[in-house]
Amino acid sequence: MPTTHVLSLLLALSIAVHIGSATAYLARRAGSSPPASVLAAGSAAASAIALYLSSVTAYR
């Protein structure tokens, strides 16, 4: 796997972690319980990665 692919995948993972963290923070500030906010964060991060991978697949 070329270096550019590895770096772009790391960038996508970083963005997904940031989206998940922001979602967990917002859910927690809105009054959700800790397990519910972790679940929302995981869902948001997984959705971000799925969107990235599907767009890369559609591009090729």
C-alpha cells in the first residue's frame, strides 16, 4: 500500500475520532447518560468512516 493511501486513511480515522468526540461531548452536555453518549459517538464515528470508504470506492 503506497504511503499516500496510508496517510489518507490515517486522516480519515482522525476526522472520525474528532466527529465521535464532538458527538459524545454534545450528547453529554444535552443530558444523556454516559453509555448513551458513547453509543452516539461510536455511531457517528462509524458513519464517518463508512462515508469515507464508500466515497473512495465510488471514486475508483
